[in-house]
Amino acid sequence: MTLDWPTLLPLIFASLMGVAILVYVVLDGFDLGIGILFAAADDHEKDVMIAAIGPFWDANETWLVLAVGLLLVAFPAAHGVILTALYLPVFVLLVGLILRGVAFDFRAKVPAGRKARWNRAFLFGSLIAALAQGYMLGVYVLGLETGFGAVAFGVLVAFCLAASYAAMGAAWLIYKTEGALQQKAVGWLRTALVFTVLGMGAVSLATPLASPRIFDRWFVFPEMLYLAPLPILSGLLFLWLWRLTFRLSETGDAHSLKPFLALAAVFTLGFAGLAWSFYPFVVPEKLTIWQAAAAPESLAIILAGTVFVLPVIIGATIYSYHVFGGKAADLRYD
């Protein structure tokens, strides 16, 4: 393949879109997960959990906007195909994100007697958004099919991704909280890890079976040897993280960030496997990166804007996490 600009520009934007999706899944994954964990927390714990994500959750969704924006402007043909096939789950996703956003603000402003209903709204909004994202992933893996098998697989992935987000949320709470809530989060993490492993295993098995082309990319030599580190490292990280959860109560805060970093690494490895499986297609088995891309002249103009916008987003994200580092304090609105 000759790497001239018409060839290289779609690759650049596909990489940028992939990075944006991965960052979104890691960052917004933990605050969606904390919303899901509201189901097992008492009122005081919910306030601390909100304080643990308060400075970050809205900014985390910027990465979703960036990913969808790149899909629209850089790959308009793929944008039309994907969003047409996933119209209903995208609608449900937006309803969930709006519901949790409204609940986040309203729970702080209503009388104490009405706070519980907005806590439930935050829980359901987070759960709905996570399930919708998981369903879309499952259907996408199977090539945007609409049959019973694709729907069933989408539902399976939906619940497993929600469990993965819950694991991320628990890991974030281990890092941001202390005392009884921190220990409670360790237990939540253990439970969520079981379903996370099942979910990633299901996706890993179904992806090569969904397409002979993907099967050939994974199970032929020498590619099979080159790709072996992805599942092996993921398995070792899960095993190490499982063992770590039984030592966190003894080590205090010394290793509190490690569960979150380990899960972020697992998500990265899983994403790398999916990227390898589907390349060079942006719509599985239908449109390649180059077939779906906008004109090179348009991509060049968009890239010029991205060069200015992307560093601002990255810098603002790093700055906010730096400024609001440390343990979450009691929630205050004064």
C-alpha cells in the first residue's frame, strides 16, 4: 500500500476515532459504573460517590462527542450506515445520558424527601446508557445483523459491558475513597470482575466466529503468534487484579490506583484486539476505511482543525484530573 495523503488521511482519522472511543470507555466507564453501583449504596455513600466523579463526569463525555463527530465528518458513509442500523439503541443511549445528567443536578437542589427519586433516576440513567452501549457493541461485532442471534448476543454483551463499567466504577472508588466505602468497593470489584471476564470472553470467542475473514486473521501462522500476547496479558492482568483485591484491605492506600490502571490496560488490550479484527473495515464486511472516508481535501481541512482542538481537550482533561486529585470529601454545594 502506497502511503500517499489520500491513503494516509483516512488512517489518521480512523486512529483518532479509535483513541477517542477508547478514552471515552475508560473515563466515562468509571462514572457510569459508579451510577450503576448506586443500587448497592446507602444515602451517605451515594453523596461520597457523586463527589468522587463530580469534577470529571461531564468532561468525560467530551470524548464521546469527539468520536461521533469524527465519524460524521471523516467517514460520512459509515456514519449513515451505522446510525441507521443502531437507531433505537442510540436513542436509548441518549435518553440514559440525559436522564443521568438531569438527575445529577436535580438531586442537589430538591428537598431531602425527594432526593431518593433522583438517585434512582441517576442509577437508571447510568444503567440504560451502559446497556445501550453494550448492545451496540454486540450488534456491531456481528456485522450489524438484525436476526435473533445478533439481538441475543447484543443483550449478552450489554449486561457484560455494564458489569465492566461497574468494575471500573468500583476501582475508581477504591482510589478516590477511604474507610468503609473503600472496602465495600473492593467487594463490588470482585463481583463485577466475574461478569467482566465472562463478557470479554464471549466477545473474544464470537468475533472470529462471526466472520471467516476475522477467523483467518487470528488463527493463521505467523499472525497467531504475534497476537497471542493480547489474550495472555489480559488473562494475567485479570488474575493479578483478582489476587490484589484480597490484599487491598491489608495494604491500605498503597495500591489503591492499581486496580483502575489494570482495568484500563485490559480495556486497551481488548480494544486492540477488536481493531485488529475489523481492520480495514469501519463497517464490518461492508465499508473499508477508504471507501467510507470523505474527500482528501475535506479530511485535510478537518485535520488542520483537529491539530488545534485535540491538544486543548487533552490538556483540559489532564488539568482537571490534576486539580481535583486526592480523596473525595463530603459532598457540599455551598
